[in-house]
Amino acid sequence: MPLFDLRVPAVLLRIDRNPFHHGTLGAVRSLGRAGVEVHVVADCAASPVRTSRFVRRLHPPPGPDASPADVAAVLRRVAAEIARPAVLIALDDASAVAVGRLRAALAPAYLLPAMPAGLSERVADKAELAATCTALGLPHPRTLVPDSAGRAAEATRRLGPPVVAKWSRPWLLPTAGDLRSTVLVHSRGRRGSCTRARRRRAAGCCCRSSCRRAPTATGSSTGTPTAPAPSGPAAPAANCTPGRGPRA
């Protein structure tokens, strides 16, 4: 018995313009090899995805600063071209947040799971994800959420380099600029990273969450959290987790 209903196509959505997003190609190959009809809504101009034999069709993605209404319009157009209900799979944080907010508008054309309101934002937010794992007793990397360049440097010293530094809400970063959602911080790059973060204060992209210590990978608490990260449309916070380098 096949694992998938091969009568149902899959639509992969990625708003992030990163051409080296390995998850896109992995999802295309995994679904395509299983016999699923795969449609991709993403910028694949510089990606091997565009030449994959498993892609039935590439569809133009929403623009970099697309509004929720723009995202919905693109997905409705894709649904009309497919002409039958499809499973919609979000491949990046921005897409997951958008689909979560648009579920009611997209549900007639796409097969989407029922989820509590705001769940996509909570698990996409790197700081909130750590807190959620703690509440559920799930192991996760030790996570610190600094609220200034100085505390980011201190967090790096406490965790010990190399440290994986991520913006807590990368979908709120400006699309024009040199900010990356994830950076592997070594001891030499610590000062430069903090300086760049400090310069972004006027641009509204500095940390705003309170500094807090999250549980270790075993789930044991290493400190008491302070006020949670703001859930509204505030500037993203940066969090730091210890790492051993990027994974392909």
C-alpha cells in the first residue's frame, strides 16, 4: 500500500529567496520519487530545483514584500491551474506564518490541518520554540535570548563558540539589506557580529526580547525565564544556540 494518495498533488511554497534552501530540493525529490505530482511556488531561478524531473510545474512566488492578500492571490491562482484540492506544504518560516494566517481563505482549495490560532508564529519564533519545547518536556539546544549587542557577546562567551546565532523572527527582517537569518559565530567574528547588530538599532531590527536562559538539551532548567518575547509585529529578537557548524 502506498504511503501517499497519489491522486492528491502537493504544492510546495517558499517565500524565502534563498537559492540554497536545501529543503526545497529534498521535498521535491522525496515526494516526486513517491509518485506525487509536485508543484513548486518559489524563486528557483538559481536553484537546481528548476531542472528537477520531479517538478510538474514551477509557479511564480509572491514578491519579497508581499502582503497576506498577495500571498493568498498567488496560491488561489495556482489552485485554479491545478483544478483539484492539493496539500499545501510551507517550506520556510514566512510561508508557514502566512499559511497559518490564511487557512480559512485557502482551505476550500487546499488540504490543510486544523491548528490552534497563532501556532505557526509560536513554533517559527526561535525563542518561543525553545519555550514551547521546555513546556512539553522536549529536549532542545540551550538557548539564550539577548536584548543588546553586549549581551549577545556575553551569551557567546557563556555558551562557548561556535554558536548558532539566529534572528528569532526572520520573516520580519527587511528584504533589502545584508542581514542573514542564521550566522555561525566563532570567537573572531563575535565582535563584528555585535557591531552590525548595534548598527541595526535605528533600523528597528535590534533585539527586543528580554534575556533569558532556556533549558539544556536534556530539558533541565538552567534558569528562570524573564518576560516572554513580544508576540506582536515587533522587531525580531536574536537567539544564540551552541553549534558545531552548518549542516548540509
